[in-house]
Amino acid sequence: LFIYLICSMEFIILYHTLFTLRMSRQGILYAYVQKRIETENGVFAVCDGMGGESDGEIASRIIVDELNKIRNVKYIDSSVINEVIDKSNSKICNHITKTNENSGSTFVSAIIQKNKADIYNIGDSRCYLIREKNILQLTKDHTLVAQMIDNGKISKEEAKKDRRRHQLTQHLGIFPEDMTLSVHHKSIDLQVNDILLLCSDGVTDGLSDEEILLSVQENEDVVFLPMEIANKAMKNGSSDNVTAMIVNILDDPQRNLLYILYKIICVGAGVIGALLAIISLFLF
């Protein structure tokens, strides 16, 4: 399983507080902390590998490598992401052919560009928007039980206990002749204090949406939020490794009135200081 982020540092528009954590019943396997990333654009992703530890890691790493290649793209749209998915899937399928081993990965990504977020996913890794007192799933689960819910065959409550809830209908590592992958895409306008949670199914296997929201409301400091979510998921009996990534949208100081006034005062003081220095040269 891999978590990934790319940041372009050309302009300071948004501030993100990011904490990513992967846990298993044996303890913390992978932790990454990055405080305050000043960036206009950001690519955040969680890729949950399948097919055993080695082959799953290879599959998720392939996606990360392809994401890394778009770091200098000025504007990332659906066509760019679809190309990343096509190339990644092709390489994963080539690996399967060469090794004769099952391999695959889910994919969820948040592409943040200025005040907008584009969410893409394949599989059952999710992205949530947490805004004020509400939580909204922005991704679509590509699972058998999700299809059954859509078709009215089972309820959401029944799906939580269904044995087939982890059976994927889409993931990277499917040969093109068997299925054409369809990336789910949702675009949202971001607001100050929005929180995006990107997570593996290990989180949602142990926590309901309401329990995730409660964890957010109970933690004033988002730095501790992924740890809280991971711990709760494990305690509730999550059977899979847990990965939680938090992206917190904070205010842009460049647009803050007090900050602007401060800048004006600083510039004005500098100009006055320079004038006084010039005058003193003539007087003394």
C-alpha cells in the first residue's frame, strides 16, 4: 500500500495540513507527517495494493511512479488522470503476465488546484469531504455489494455484514480485454476549514461515516485525527491494514485583510525610513 503526494510550490494559495498513517494489528507500518504545505496545486493519493504483500506493493508503486510523472503538468484534468490509469494498468498487467501472480491496486486521488478539488477513484478506497457538521462520500465504491445496493437487492445495513463487501468490480490490474476501467470523478469547490479524508477500506471496514465524523468533531487538532481514526478502526475489528490521509484546507494569509494591512504598514514604514535616511544626509 502506498500513499503519495506531489506539490507545486509556485504560488501560495492554500495551506494543507497532512498526516498519513498506515497501521496493522502488528503496529504502525508506515507513517508520514508533513505540516503546512504551501502550495497552489497538490496531488494526494492512496493506493491499496492487492495480491500479497510483494505483488500488491509493486502494483501500488507503479501507480505512484506514473503520478510522479505529472508533477510538472500545469493543469491536471480528467484526460491526464485517465492516461495515468491506462499506463499504470498496462504495466500492472504486464507484471501479472511475466510473474503469473495476481496483482492489483485500488486508487483514490484528490487533485487540488487553487480553490477546487477533483476526486478520482477506482476500487473501494474512499475520499470524504468533512465540512462543518457534515460528512459526504465523494467517491464511488466499485464493489459487488455497492452494485446490489444500487439495484435495490440489499440495504446499506445488510451490506455492512455481507461477506462479499470486499469483492471489487473494478481495480487496477484488470486486462483490457476483460474490462475497460471507468474512473469515477467528482469535482467540488473548496471552502476554508474543509477536511478531505483519503482512506483505504481498512478504515471504512471498522468505522461508519457517522463514527468518522464524530472523530473529527472530537479532535480539535487535525494532526492527531488520522491516529484517532486508525485506532478506532482497529479497535472496532477492522480486518485489513488501515491508511488515513487528512488534507485540511486553511485560510490563505495572502487574502486575509489583517495580513494585507500588515504588509501595507511594513511597506509604508520602509518607505518612510528610506526618506528619513535621505533627508538626514542633506541635513547633517
